[in-house]
Amino acid sequence: MADQRTAIDLDHHSEEYAAESTERLAEYRSRCPVAWSEHHGGFWCVSNHELGSAAFRDWESFSNAKFVDRSGDVRGGIVIPSNPSLNLIPDEVDPPQWHGYRRLLNRRFAPAAIDELRPRIRFTTAQMIDAFIERGEADLVLDVANPIPAAVTLEMLNLPIEELELFALPFHEIVYAPAGSDTRRHAEQGFVKIYDRVNELVGERRRHPREDDFMSELIAADIDGEALDDDEIVRIVMQLLGGGIDTTTALLGSVFMYLDEHPELRTRLLDEPGLLVTATEEFMRFYSPIQAIGRSTTRELQFGGEDLGAHEPVLISIASMNRDHHLFREPDSLILDRMPNRHAGFGMGIHRCLGSNLARAMFQETLVGVLKRLPDYRVDRERAESYAVISAVAGWITIPCTFTPGSRLT
Ligand code: HEM
């Protein structure tokens, strides 16, 4: 069967792929936008915008859900190879169940709710910058891009902010640490602790519900008359932590590096609010913080000229969709006022990012905070380090920088 398929040698977990992904994806996109890779048990890769959007939108043929195969193994979900210890709500749930969960969560992430949060995000940003502003040196990932989105997310979920490191670090480490490394082990141990702590907090909230509290609201809620159990609540909280913490971090890291090379754009981004809005979308398109996302076919189907079997993994390359010249003029150039910009950075179809408005707000408030208070930051490019592997997220491990020291605001 496999020999009739258009084959590509794509291992999205390899360092080779990370080093040359832009060129490799351009080749797949033009030569074989649907192709089969034998790596990780075999999967299809979809790499152009038209077919990627079609797969995103056809949730009946391309499922997000986990399933148990004939040999009893857990497969499917949004990462390839499948991760059996993860079972996210709502991202790894298909309709009809998906509707109830999403309806429950939409209100908190609607544009008006996020606008109300902006002053709080601004304050958190000011506090985080205060912690190092007098020193004249900082790490734009570890002191800014990781802790600010993490603190905002914890606050939104009413999780204890004093435990920021417990909740935030494993999500950052897991996306870049190679399998078998000490960092990976550290991250995995960290995840066990997060699970335990979230479980414990759900139990506490059941005993002592709080006013205006995310978990208490989930406990009190029902979907079609049925209350959520602890497992469902923990899976929702884990999803929101994962969504909230390292994705915006990745975007901020890429943009800090870009503005290090293009300092002349810093004042323009501050002075022209309209430019900041279009630039946010263009940075999302160009850097694609989430590079690719998985699906599983639910049936045999013909797609992009290939015969897909039932229950086969499919990787939709968002990074590749976002560089498709059929949709974007000069796709490999960053054009800050690009309009329209129908990028796939937040996904498409029913699972399109629940947190997109929050992500934009966190990104913009953090960027503005840094550009106002560290206007002359210079990155130590020798020591800056990007993720060696970009299987899911493309970002930065560390971005050391120096700047003229300033004074605290809070
Ligand atoms: C720059 C930052 C972000 C990027 C690049 C991003 C990207 C994405 C993408 C590509 C998807 C689609 C997944 C799929 O098709 O299966 C998604 C879904 C999702 N995102 Fe985000 N995201 C970001 C920030 C956030 C934030 C801040 C949150 C919330 C705290 C969040 C929560 C979610 C949730 C809950 C889903 C699943 C929605 C569903 O299944 O209905 N994301 N995100």
C-alpha cells in the first residue's frame, strides 16, 4: 500500500528538519501537497493552503479525537506520534460533545471579556519588567515571554500565582527538550506535579466553591443537564494552561529577535497603533508559533490526489500553509501592514483557537511594555538559542539582552 503513495522523508521531530523546514516545506507544497512519511509509524502531511483549510474544515473526515485501535493502543489526537497521557478538552474532542465544551468556554474568551483584561495584562507586564529594569540585563524569554503569558493565564484560571514556576516551566521545557534529555525528564516530572496540583485544587473548589472563580464555575456548570466530573475539569484546565503558556511565548521570542535586527521599526510599532494590529497578524503568519497540528482520518478518502486509508494520522502544516504564494504575495517577506491576511496561525474550522483574542492582547501588551521601557535592548546573539526541534512549536529557549537601565513603575 505504502509504495503507491507519494512519499516524503519528513521527520518533524528531527533537528535536520528544524534547520531547513522553510525550504523543505516549499518543496512539498509545490511537488506533493499531500504526501506520506514513514516516520513515527507513518503519517500524511498536508502542506498547501487550499488542502490544509479543507482538512481543517472537514471535521467529519479529519478527527481530533483519541481512539483505541485493534491492538488496544491509544492513537489519534492533535500530536503525531499520539501522546496517550494527554487528552485535551476541547481540542481532542469531536462534535457532538465538542459543542457543549466550547459553548461553556467561549464567553470568557470573547473579545469584550479580553478587552476588560487588558489593564491587568499591562500591570502584570509592568511588574515583570520592574523585576529586572534596574539591572540593565535580562533574558527576554525567561524574564518576559514565558512568565507574562503564564501569569495572565494563571490569573484567568484563578490558579495560585505564587506557583507560577510549577505551572509554567514544564510547558516551556516540554516543547523544546529532545526525547531522553534531562530537561525532558524534568518537564515530564513537572507535568505529573501539575496534574496532581490541578486535581487537588478541583477537589478544594468542590468543597469550598468561590465567587467569580473559573474552576468553581466549571463545577457548577452543566452540559445538557449533566455536571462535569473532575477528570473533565482537569483536562480543560490542562488545555488552557498549554494553550496560554508557551504559544504566545514563542511568538514574542521570534518578534524580539526580529526587532533586534530591525530596531528602526520599534518606534513605528509604538507610534502607529494600526500597524501593531496588522503586524501582529503578520508575525503570526510569518513565524507560525504552532507549526503543525495532527488529525486522524475517520474513513478512506481521496484527498489531494492521494488515497488516504481509514484511521491514519494526518499532519496539517500550518507553517507551510502560511507561506503559500497562492494566497500570500511575497510569502517569505514580512510585510507589517499586510491586508488581508488569512493566515492559519490560529488554525481554522471548528477548533480554531479559543484563546486568539487573549493571545493577541498578551502579545501586544508585552511587546509595547518592552519597547517602551527597554527601547534600546540589544540581544546577545551568540548566546541566544532557538528550539532545536520544531515538531509542534517554534520558539526560543533563551534570549539574553542588555539595555540602558531604567526605574521601576510599581
Ligand atoms: C500565539 C498564541 C497561540 C497560538 C499560535 C495558538 C494556536 C492554536 C491553534 C493552531 C489551534 C487549533 C488546534 C486544532 O486545530 O486542533 C488552537 C486551539 C486552541 N487554543 Fe490556541 N493558540 C494560541 C494561544 C492560545 C491561548 C492564549 C489560549 C487560552 C488560554 C488558547 C487556547 C486554545 C484552545 C482551548 C484551543 C482548542 C479549541 C477547540 O478545540 O475548540 N490558545 N490554538
